[in-house]
Amino acid sequence: MSDGTDIEVQEREFRRRWHEAHIQRFEAEAEASNRGWRDRNIAPHAGEAFPFIEALRRSRDLSAFQAGTDKWVRGFASGYAGTAGQMIVNQINKISSDPDAAVSVLLDALSTPVDLSDATRKIRILADYLQQIRVGAHPSPKRAPFVASYYWGLDDPKAWPVAWPKSTDYVEYCTGTSDYKDQGDRYAALYDYAVEFDGNPLRFEQVAAWWADARPIVIDDVLCDRTLLREGAKERGDDPELYRTNARALLAAAQHIGATLESEVAEATGRTLKMFKPSLMWDGVWPRGDLWVDWRVPQTYGLSVRLWLNGHGLSVGLRPYPDGEAGATQRVVGVIEGRPLDGYEVLAGGASRVGKNVGFVGGGTGEVIYARWFDRDAFSGLDLAAEVLRTAHDVAPLIAKLNGEDAAGQEADELSTVVDEFKRATEYPTAGHEQDRADRKDFAKLLDHEELAIVDRVELRRIWNSGRYGSTGPMSILNTSLRDADEAEYNRIIATFDYLCWGTDAPAVRINRILEDDELRVKGFGESVIMKMLAICHPEQFITVYPYAGPKGKLRMLKLLGIPAPTSSSRGELQVESNDALRARLDRYFPGDALGIGAFLYWYAERDDEPHIEPVSDPLDELAEELLVDRTFVDDMVSLLEDKKQVVFYGPPGTGKTYFARKLAEALVPDVERRPVVQFHPSTSYEDFFEGYRPETDADGAMTYRLQRGPLADLAARASDAPGRRHLMIIDEINRANLPKVLGEMLFLLEYRNTPVRTLYRPDDPFELSKDIWFIGTMNTADRSIALVDAALRRRFHFVPFFPNHGPMAGLLDRWLDRESEPAWVGELVAQVNDELERELGGPHLQLGPSHFMKHDLSRDALRRIWEYDIEPFIEDQFFGDPIRIDHFRFERVWSRFHELAPESVNEKPTDDASES
């Protein structure tokens, strides 16, 4: 019989070896920048903390200590300014009804301990105090180890490891233990790793941070020895509880491997797979003694890519069971033998009479795996992640065959052409989609079963108030329900969320209960938010299309794909059945990618709305003809827009910049809702153009503020709903506004499209500017020279000159006069004056634009009226204070000079007044 002492000694040795395996990977792979973070950022400021403690000791002024330390930790990359550190100090100051008692607890907790026993005592006292003053979820006692040990680490970092959240996560991964008797024990476990197993708390900190960020797949033969630990235990009469800690460590390794590789294995097989790991208990009595992880085809008995490890090595291969019916092993082995893979062999489970025996102890009498085998001696040179992905690719055809799928039929699926079009049009996945995936993981942490109990309600509202990982639309009623909930009601709401995300009932049952059961129902908590939470927590099943009905609902998507609508009567069943049908249809194109399926469906719905009209002529040919410009120039403008997505037409007034921009926009974007026009002026602000808070009154007449979208945010939202479809905004008089102030973050986004950034009013909701949005700006150079435009803005736009006597607009007035049978001499006169203005002003920026004169029934008198009431005020403005030059360009003087140079051009006789002049 083994006693507890032997097992405990063995467990400590296992932990030491497992940590050493991670140290070796860290030293081989971690970048130098990861290793020097503390020295660069924290060490220079370490001594600044202790005057605050001494001042608190003397004055016992908790508010001054809180304010001072809050400002201090935000002044550098302290790592302490967030919810796990300084926020706890802030909450103590805010909540505590006895500041003097709080000061006593803090002074004790933040002073450096004399030994580990003293350290755990301090943390327990702090945690108990946090629990005592706790209101709702805050402050959380789980933060006590970090709050205290951060200060200890400032004083003596080589003696006292800091309980960084990443360090705590790493220890839980190594041990499989997250439920400690108290927070003192939690810190003691971390101290054990940092001081006893590593010997260098600073290196331990670096290894833990590297592991948390890189998520490496480490394999070491210590895992094999763990699987051997329980051998013979039952026969020896050992206490089963002696092996629970070992089982937890094996499961933690399986969980990490499975979750880290889930999406990549799905992509390698070309289908959605869900990670499964063993349960903690082998049966009702004995804890588990083996390690395996499956990436399983949903709704099958056990058709999976499997990694299976025992005391001799590990196998990576196919667990070939689509069902669990009698005779399954014989059937699947027959399929495997018909499609053999080089290097793979049928390996037997623990009780199987089929396959090669490699020492597996689990599985029934028919359990087999078709796999490649790796001896434990080969682990040191094994890239396990790469081998798993290679296997997933290898066995994908077998999975399809065993699952009864016709691969040839899939390849011939006509939908594949549409999917290819979607990926070309949207360049899926963009950086924005990658940000969505990261956002889902952030939200999943908030909805984690353990975190829900302590999550801040403001953090929770981000899930539905932002468009991250799909929008649910405005949720003001749900926001009010959460805001106004007292502690008891808030806890009931959290219980509802927990049941939805992690309850054991079928998803449809959970949805129905939340919608109908008074004990679970929350005002404002409707189907869209319900489905978003399920999609966040279970991306292997639920896609990012949240409504069932409506133009963006699942029912519409089913019709588009020719899939029969579900006939169920309950809302939960309709949601789940339609979700599963859409996922099954599209999974082969977006394996393991619920976000991709949702993005494609929204694009497909918008594509279906676009009228398919075969053009009878080329709209750009018609545009060039209408505007009397060369077709090459029109093509150049389109090419410039395709390149940078934005151009500016600049030149004097009246050169047709805005008219040309509007006509070009009409030709490129026929839908008027997708080509808005805005005009800038000196008072235009960021809030006017993009978004900002606007006052409004609520139902009770009280003044409130609401974040209101401006024209750019509106257009971005439309583009987001219609990926791949062109949108175009005209910004008239773009240079009249303070552009850096108006554009803000847009200045970055104009160049880096589809790149999410945090905007002024949405710091928690990354915004991206779609590549489908083009901009045409117009700029009047009579108001401001192009040379004065901000250099960063100039780099982001192509600038196209519109000058009457130069470039593509040269001769435009002459061409128009000819087409409209108006007198040619008008164009000659205007050209003559423009030449004079160019000489007088040293450039073409203040010439006369042709649009002033593009009018019918032109005569000398008509021209005089145009000149006196349109042109002369412009001349007076340009030559202000110079009456001689102003007089030079009065109509009668201009007419006289022109008549002298080209009298034969004028078809009408001069008036008596003209001859006298």
C-alpha cells in the first residue's frame, strides 16, 4: 500500500520536472524583450512606493494614500493600475465604513513579510477584509494575493514572487488546481513554484508571462510518468483520493492542448471540431490515470482527431467512431483498410482485441485509434503541435468518409463559387475579423463560470453595447435592468446568464426558459443577446447571426441557401435548429469559424438585395461624354480611388470639382444611400463628422446624453452590413475645416483600412474603416493653397488639379460651348483673362472656372451680368487694396482688350459704350 507521503514526494518531483520543461522552452524561444520587462518598466520606480506607505502610517489618511498611489501607478507601465491591483485599493477607500480599520489592514498587507507563514497570514487577513466590505462582486477577495505581493516584490523581488494574474494562471495550468482552501494557500502554491521549483522568482515570472502570451504546446515524459502513477493502486488497496491531484494535472495538460489547438485542428481538417477532454474521475471512485484529448465532429459519438498518451509514449491519429452501435469497430476498420495512410496503424484501446497493443489502459473492448506512434524517448525533439495538425490534415478524408459525406459532391457544390467571390470581395479574414476573434475570447473570460460571480456590471454591458463579435442592436432596457438592480436582483441576473452559458439542459430548453420562466427572465434580455452569449461561449456550435426573423435573421439566410425552415414551435428550437442547419451547410467552407459563416451570410444577404441589371452601355463612357472629358481621365480617377481609396479635386472656384465628383459617384455607386455628400466648414468638428454625445431628454423630461453617429460612422455601419459593396462619400470644401481635429483617428484609418483602432468615444469598441469606403474631397484653392494642407493628409490622398487652362479641364468651356452651340468667343475671352491672372498672381490657383460661363443664350450683355455680379467680386477679393489692378479686370476693360486682340471672333457688333471705351 502506498502512503500519502510517498505520493506527495512524487507529486513535487513531477511539478519540478514539468516546470523545468517549460523553462527549457522559454529559454529557447522567448525574445529578449520579454525577459527585461520588469527591469525596464518597474525597477526604476520601485523605490517610489514606500514613501506612500510611510505617509499612510503617519497620517492614516486613506483617501490621500489612494489618490497618491492611483496617480503613481498610472504614471508608468506598472502593471498594477487595472482591476486586479490599484482598483482594489480604490474600492477599499470608497466602500469601507471604517477607514481606520482599512488603514490597519493595508499597512499590514503591503509591508514585506518575514517568512512564508507571515505572507500567507497577511493575505488571509486582507482577503477576509475584502469579503467583509464586499458589495455585490467587489472588491474580490481573489485579488488579495496580487494586491499585497506586488509591494513585496518592489521591496525584494528575488525573495517574494508577485502573484501576477498570468503567474497564477500558469500555476493553475501546471497543477490543475484552482480551488484553494483560502487565498493564503493560493499564494503559497505560487511561492512554491517560484522559490522551490524554479529558485529564481524573477525567471519564474518571465516563464509564466511567456506561457500566458505564447500558449506553447509543451510535451515531456513527466506526463508519461504521471500516467504510470496509478498503476496497481487498486490492487494495493490504496486510497483513491491520493491520486486526485495527479488526475487534475493530467486534465489541465489535456485542456491546454485541446483548447489551444482547437481552431487550427478544425482548419486543418476543413470542418468544425469541438474539443473534448476526459472527466476527472475514471469511475465513481477512482480519479483518472491517463491523458487524452479529442477534437470531435459535433453530433457524433466519437469521430475525432485524438491525441492519446500513456506511460510509453503517445499517439496522434483518428478515433474513427461516428456512432456507438454494435459492430462499429469492424465497420470502421474496413473503411480504414480501404484508404490506408502511410505511417499510420490501428492501435488497440485498453480492452480491445483489435489493433496493436501499445499499452493504453482506457477504452472498451472495441476501442481503437488509427494513428502514428511516438515513443517517449522522442519527445525532446517533437513538435507536438505540428504533428497534431499534420495528422488532422491526413485523416480529414477518412473523417468525411466515415461521416457519410460525398467529398466529390462537396467539391462540385455551386455555393463554393459564391464563397470564393465573398473572400475575394471582402479579403476575408481582415485584421478586423482577427480583432473580433480576440474580442470573443475577452468576452468569454467575462462569461466564464467562475468569473461571472465577480464580473463588474460595466464590463458585462460591453458584450451587448458594442459591435464586437457581432452587433445586437441597442439594448437600453437591458442596460437599465442591470443598472438599477440591487445586489439580490443583480445576483439573480448573473445566475440567469450563468444558466444560459453553462447550464446542463439542452440549449433550446435554456433559451425557452430564459424567455418564459419568471424565475430566469430578465427585462430586456432578448434573443439577440441570448444568442450572442451562446456564440461567445460555444463558438464550435453557434454562428454570429443572432436574430431569427427579419432581414438579417436566420430565417432569411435559410431561404437564401435553399434550406427548409424549421417547423418547431418554440423560439429556442427555432433558433438552435436554424443555427445548426446554417452551420452544417457552410461548415466545409469555414471550418471551425463561426465568425466567417456569419460574415458570409450577411454579405450574401446584401448581395441578394443588389439588383442584377445588365448595363446597356458603359457608365464611365457616358460620364466622360457628358462631362466632356477624356475617358482616360475618368479611368485614371477610378484607378486612383482603387489605389488609396481617397482623392481630392483641387482648383479655383467654378472649375466643376463638385459637379464632377457627384457625377463620378453616381456612376460608381448607383445606390444613393451609399454615396452621401457632406460639406465641411470652419465649425465642423470630430463629433459632427464621426460621432459624439448629443443631449436629449428621456421619458421623464430629464436631460441625458446619447452617443450619436455622424455621417462617417453611419456610412461605416452600412459598409459593415454590406461587405464587398462599394460606398463613396463626397466631402465638399474639405479644406475649410481643421482637418486633423475633425478626422482624429480617421487620419490613421484612411491609410490602414480594416485595422481596428480605439476611438475617442468608443475606447472599448474597436472601430475599423472598411476598404469598401472611398472618399472624394473637393478643395477650393482660392481659400487655401494645397501647400498648406497637413503633410500626413496629403500623403493619404491623391490630389487631382482642376485648372481652366491646364490639365484635363483645359478647353472644357470651349468644348461645352461647341456642343451647346453657344458663341466660341466666350471661351476665348475667359482663356485670355485666365492667362492674365496667372501672370499677375504667379500661378493658376485663382483663375476663372468654366462653370460660371456654362449657361445658355450667351451674349455680350449676358456675359456682362455674369462678370459684374460673379467675377468682379472675386477679383476685388483677390486684389483687395489694389484698385489699379482691380480696375484692370473690370468688364469693360476686359472687353476692350479682348476686342482689340480678336475682333473677328465676336459675332455681334460692339455697343456704342464699348466703342467709346
